[in-house]
Amino acid sequence: MSSGLNSGRCRFGMLPAVMMGLLMGFLLTCISAPRKAPAGFIAASDGARAGHAAIAADYCSSGEIDSQFREGENRSQGRLTSRQAALRGMRNVSGLLGITKTLAIEAMRNTALHYGVPEVSIEAAGRRIASANRPVLDGRLGDSAMVDDRLPSEIRFGPTCARELICDDDAVFTLAHELIHIGNSGGDLGSLARHISRDARSIACVRATESQEEDLACDFIAEIVLRNFVAMRPTAKSPEERLWLTLAGGGTGDRAHLSDVLTIRALIGLDPQLRFTFIRWLWDGGPGDYADAESQVTE
């Protein structure tokens, strides 16, 4: 059952050498994992692909004006203050909420189908996700995002977290994670979370406690959402770079959350397509040098 208040820290990047070492270790850990991607939640149907294309076209047309605005703002301001970056992150979150809800509901349904979770529970969770429509900047949260089961239409972001959400990929992953928490506000995804936790333990040797299972399920479904979003909306960076830069982080975890290191280890074990993507990436040379100097934010 959902606990009422669900919060999590936004991910912050690692040094490239650390990233490479961890990724190689994760892939070796999961070397005996299933080699075929379960069709239920990994492979998109032809209908889903067509839907993704329509969503992408709608996203690109509706986001064009805001993209032009951001480019003009970049030229006039150069670097952003922390406050400006937080406000821009919130604007980005608002613009991406619709597409993220659509992808989150689809990923949740496909994952539940794979694990044989009753459809009635998933439909109830989907209705809650669809009703979420109010991102809120909350100065009390710092580097966290959270939802409150008593206010299922709201998703709250701390200023430090919001600054990271200027990047579309970070915004989509964080939004999807919080939306799945909203979907579980009635406890309908408890069975799904237990299935995911069991597979993480057997495939990736990651043992989530009962209080960490919901958050791991949110991360897993959010990773599928992110992967679909990256495929729909290519950029100058490769899909592999974008996935790794979004998923890798240095959070240490707590009673309700696995550490970021254990989480990505679990995700690589749970999602064969993600695992194969990273294997190909390492074969081609792996992570490059991503300097903090590229950041747009000044304190």
C-alpha cells in the first residue's frame, strides 16, 4: 500500500570514469540474465509505434514555440541563475506532462500484462495518473520531488530538483516516476511492485525491502517511459548517452529508496533491451567526457 507521502531525490551526474566502471560491473553481474526481451513490456506493438509517432509529432509541433523562446532566452542571458533555472525547469515539466502521462500509462499496462496483474487494478491506477495535472514548485523540498496521496492531481518539486529538469530526459524520467506513485495511491500496484522486486532479486541480486519495492517499480516503469521517449525524440546525443546520463546518479538511498547504484543495477537486470543497448554502447567506446562547464546554471 502506498504510504501517503512519496518523495525521492533527483539524480545528479557522476564522473565519466566512475560511470564506465559501474556500467561494466552491472553488465557482468547480469550476464546470466534472460537473453530475450519479454514481449509484454519491452517490444512495442505496431499500434503502439504508430501512437508514438503521433505523440511525437504533436509534441514537436506544440513545443516549437517554447523551443524558440528558450533559444532566444539563451542568447540574451547566456547562463541562468538558480531561480531562473528552477522556473524554466518547471515550465519544461508542464510542457512534458501530457506526453509523459500517455507513455507512463502505456508502460504500466504493458508491464502489468507481462506479470499477469489484474486489469482492473491497472485501470484504476491509470485513471489516477490521467488526473495528475498540477506541477508545483515547493521551496521546502530542496533536491526532492514528491506526491501526496491526499492531493493526487499535484506533483511537487524542490528548487534544486527543478533546475535539473531543464533537460527533457530528466524531466520525463522524474515525472514518470512520480506519476506511478500517484497511480499506486490506492495500493493498486502493490502486486506489480512485488513481482518487479522479485525479478530484481533473482536476476540482478538487488534486494529491495518491502518499503523500497514501490519506488523500484516506479523507477523501472519510468525507465521504460524514458527509453520510449528517447526513441521518439532523437537529439544530437546518442540514445545510449541520453539513457545513461539520465539514469546514473550518486544518491545513497534510504529506508524507502534504493541507492542510485543499486537501482540502475536492478534496471539493467530487469530490462533486457536496456542491457543490450549498454553492451553495444560499451563495445563502441562508451561514455565520453561530460564536463560540468557545460551547465547553464550559476548560483
